[in-house]
Amino acid sequence: MKKSDIYEFAIKILGLYLVVSVIDHLREVITYVTVLIQAHDKPELFGGFNQTPVFIVTVFNFLLITTFTWLLIFKTRKLTSLICTKEDYSETTKLFADKKTIIEIAIILVGLMTIIWTIPEFGIKLRNYVYMAQNSFSSTMNDKSFLWIGGLKIVVGIIAVSYAKTISSYFSKEKQENDKNSDE
């Protein structure tokens, strides 16, 4: 295994971790869409404060992080070529496992971190939502969106843990196909 392969692992792992961040930012976008709708329907709630610039910044931030995540996951080889020197492509290193196994371990860790970080807050929000519904209190759209986003994060974490082998096969196959194409 070459030193450049280790850089590729690190870049892909960072990209996979940022998927969780993208989901968090999606929640912010949904929250500000809700705020914009409320500001449009009842402008007196916000004292005349224009929510549109905040929404634009939130959407821009979401798109920026999504683009960066896409680059890290799907353009890993190009990013590695920008980082590595010629020696990194020829210098071999010894690791305890092959590329597929390391990516599989990373995917499982990202999935578990996602689940572990989401469950406590999801549980609290779900309890509050149920309490409010049982006592006929109105819940905010933000509470509902967090339940959807929290649920989505938990599902993504479970999928990452359950299908880590398949996902790692896909990502390790990508390099093998690129190597075959460059040999021809």
C-alpha cells in the first residue's frame, strides 16, 4: 500500500463524516424555510426584521458543505493528487489491513458516531413533542423538523453500520477501476 492510499482513506473518511454535517445543515435550512413562511404570514412576530438574508446565508452554507462533501467522497483521487508528492505514490507503507477493510471500519465508526450523537437529543425532542401533543399544546415546525432530521440521521447511521461492507466495496472498487483504465 502506498502512502497516497492512506491520504485517500483520510479524505474519504472526512467526506463520510461530513455527510452527517450535511444532514444537520439540512435541518437548519428547513428551520429557516419555516421562519420565512411564518414571517410572510405574520410579519409582526419578528418586529419587521427581514429573515431573507439569514435564509440565503443558511442555504449558501448548506450548498457549500454539500459540495465540499461531494468533492471529498467522489473526487478523492484528484484531491489526493493535489496533496501528494511524487514520492508518496511510490513510497509503500505497511498497514494491518487492506483498503476495503479500513474503509469498512471507518464507515462503521461514522455510523455509530452518528447514532450515538443523535439518539439523546432525538429522545428528548420526541418526549417533548409527545408531551405537547398529549396536552394539546402547539408544537413548532422546528420541533417537527428536528424529529424528521434526527430520524433521518439515525437511519443513515444504521444503514452505514448495516451496509458497511457493500459501501466499502464500492469505494475500494472505484480505485481499482481507475487503475485499470489508466493501464489501458
